[in-house]
Amino acid sequence: MLTDRMMTLRCKLRIASFKLFQRGRIQLGWSVSFRRRFVVNIRSKKSPAISIGDNVFFNNDCSLNCHESITIGNYTIFGEGVKVYDHDHGFALNGLPFNKQPIHAEPVVIGSNCWLGSGVIVLKGVTIGDNSVIGANTVVTHDVPPNSVVIAHQDIVVKELH
């Protein structure tokens, strides 16, 4: 079992490797931390393509998938399994396989002091305003104004078995 000091050292080493290997494509603020299986995929030519503010925390199994740009403000926290995508594939029925379709990308901006619950998915072109909470398992497809709470409303139906 890893101690807190060992986890902190592993985080610092991973951040150093991000800075070294991404060559300016990722900008990290102070005290950014993440747990296991944090994945960053950058296909953008922008520098920086991903900008992460100060005191941001990523829990287990989070990923940032970037073809355009992703910006994350200060003091934002991510629950387990949060996925951010600034792009999607085209799917016109013109006979091309899906992996040959063009990519459509738009920047994603996540404000400061936001909390994205476990299993949240943020899609291309979305801006989440400062001080917002996104409830667990919500798929965010539209802008969220500052100081908002967004939940995926789901009706639960309980039926008796016969």
C-alpha cells in the first residue's frame, strides 16, 4: 500500500514527465494532482492545447481527450471516471468507415471551483461556468452557467416480480 508521501512523489514524477514529453502542449498550474490511470490524449497542434489551473484534482480513471483545446480553471475537482472530449467523429452516410470520417472539434472550458462528479462526460464546445457542480453520470452537451448545479434526471421504475 502506498503512503501519502509516495503518492505525492509519483504525482510529481508524472507531472514532470508530462512537461518533458508534451513539449509545451500541456500547461499545468501549481499543485495539480491526480490518482491512478489518468490519461491525456493530445492531437492538437496548439500550444498549450490543454491548460490546467492551480489546485486541480483528478480522481482515478479520468481522461482528457484533445483535438482543439481544453481549459480547466483553479480549484476544480474531478470524481472518478470523468471524461472530457473536445471532439467527435463525423458519421455522414457516404460510404466511408467511421474512422475515416472527419473530426469535428470545439474548445472545452471548465471554470474555476467546479466539481464534476463520478462518471461525468463533457463533450465538445461546452463551457462550464465557475462555481458549478455537475452530478454523477451526467453527460454535458450544452453550456452551463456559473453557480449552477446540473444533474442527470433519471426516473427509477420499481416493479414487483410475479
